[in-house]
Amino acid sequence: MPAATARGTGDYCVLDFDHAPFKNAGMARVVIENLTKIFKGPAGEIIRAVNRANLVVEDKEFLVLVGPSGCGKSSTLRMIAGLDEVSEGTISIDGRVVNKVEPKDRDIAMVFQNYALYPHMSVYENMAFGLKLRNIARTEIEQRVREAAATLDLADCLNRKPKELSGGQRQRVAVGRAIVRKPKVFLFDEPLSNLDAPMRAQMRREISKLHTQLASTMLFVTHDQSEAMTMGDRIAVMKDGIIQQVALPMEVYHQPANLFVAGFIGSPAMNLFRGMLERRDGGLFFHEQPGQSGDAKSFAVRVEAEMAARLGDFIGRHIVLGIRPEHIAERLQLREATDACTIEAVAELVEPLGAETYLYAASGAHSLTARMQPGYRAAAKEKVLLVLDMRHAHFFDPDTEKRIG
């Protein structure tokens, strides 16, 4: 029987899934409609951990639900798994409403943040335990476990106890225990949070490869926007129990639906400046609100003509300008830049990272981050001239927080 091959040892093996035999038998579409989870607070107040969430995970899709801690993403996942009761709304798997269906009968498998392994059982026994409860034949259990172990480079660990494994190996055991079930849907609840940075990066790649090999429906929950951007076919951004935007990763990055998404997705985050729009010198200008410090002047930059045509209703009103660090450059590097898109700022810190350098500076009432060329230098308190590429500017309504341009 063919098996996946592995190069390297320990946590940092590189798995080859091209010829792995383990194939998922069931696939499904997951639909949640107006899903709500209500708790009572310490004073009896109503807390909506999840508030009328609507989401579709397509058949064979890898969808990542991302948001800060406490936003309701794990509660959403636990309701889909059947571990938490639904307060309002419906959950459908493969066209079947499962609100009242027991977790064991939903044909899902869940991988938890804390691995949830039985410490007194071997790796083999941990992976086989769920199958034994379902009265799967011993020969079938043997085949499934050994195929999953080969796929995850755990064949040499089957007789070990969890305490004898590294963090990365324990996580692979937890994933393997889900794989052997051959479920319709895989649910991952922040499974990489307990791993160190190199191991997280490694496991991101391996889980993505696993999704391709298994051709399964997967819903992955994380607070790490880098995991969301690199792993998801689509990502759903959540805040305060409400899904803010669902789209392709780069669509969320380049066209954020609102201020929260703009500030949450991207590392470093998008720069956000508050100010007003005013007409002068034959064009439309964004004028930054003045700051309290005398070290930096508030700036004014000209809005691109195409964008200006969409912002007519906001002339004379407060507005938020957003621009990502890679769209701010040093004036000396752009000879063709005009004064209309140049600002003066005060350098606070330069962070060289080898292939790129980040400049942290202050301008008017705001701090900003710019991605500069390698080798860029500026002393603290030094005045610097920066160019904003207004072709990539975003504008937000400060009242509704929605993107308007």
C-alpha cells in the first residue's frame, strides 16, 4: 500500500502528499443562518457571543474564521460541532439541519487547541479510540490509523505516549485522530496557538497540503491574520460576534469592508488618518486633523480624480483616510512625486528586517508605518519627507465605519 513520504526528522519534517493514499470519503457544504449564541453575564445581563451570523462553507473549501480573542469565533465552531447549544438560527450540513443532532451523529471531526489527547493511551490508541467507539472492524481501524500515521510522519511514534512527544508531534496526532474518522467536515479550533513560531509556519503548510490531499470541507478558526491570509481559500473576519466580511484573502486585504477589517488584516496594519475633505486649487484634498504636538505638522494630500468623483457627498465632512505601509515611500526615491502627495513626518524608530525596513513616524495627530527600501536610515526626531501613493488610498465613513472609496 503506498504511503506519504517524509524528508527530515522530528517536528521539522517535510511531508510529501503526492502519493498519500488516505482519501476522505465524505464531503459537505456547511451553512449557518442567523446563528446566535446568548449567555447571561454576572449581573444577569444578556451577552451575545455570536450575533445573527450568516456563513457558507462550500463543499471542499478551506474557510478561515479569523478575529480577535473573544469575538465569538470559537463559539461559532463549537455550535457547528454540537458542543454548545444554539440560541437562535440554524446550522445545516450537506442540506440537513443539525441543530438537534448529537455531535457524534453530525459526521464532523474537530481538532482542539489543547490537543485533547488521552495521556494514558499510546499514539495508536488515541487515533483509534473514536473508531472503536463506532464499532469499526479491527482490520479497518488498523488500516486507517497506519495510513494517517504515514501521512503525518507518525509511523515511528505509534507506541509512544503523548508525554514522550513534542508539541508539533502531539498536534499531528490530534489531526490524525480527526483524519481517521473520514468525516464530511473538519473543524480546527486555533490548533497552532501552542506551537512556537517555526513550528506554526511548518504546520500551516502541512494542514494546507492535507486539505488538498483529502479534498475535504474545512473550517479553521484563528486569531492570527497571517494564518488566515496564507491558508484560507476564503476568510471570514469576525468582531463582537458579528461577521464583518467574507471574501478571498487578497480581496479582504485590498478592499476591506470597514475600518475594523482594514486595521485587523495586514501586518503591519493599514495606516488610518482622521481628517476632512476640502476643495482647493482645482482639486479635492484630504486634510489631516491637527495634532497637539508641535513636532509634526498636519498634512494635506490630493485625492486622485477618479476617487474624488466618488467622494462628493463627503466634502467638508470628517472622513478617515487609509493607506498601507507599502504605499508610503521616501521622497528621495521618487523623483517624479509632487508636493500634492508629499507629507512631512517625524521619525520615531527604524526597524531593519533585512529584505525590507519599517519606518515608524509621527505626523499631525497620528502615528504611521512605512515600508522602506533595505538600508534606509533615519535618526529619532529627524524630519522626513514621505510620499503617499494616493492611487491605493481608501476612505471610510467615521460614523458607519464602512469603506466608501
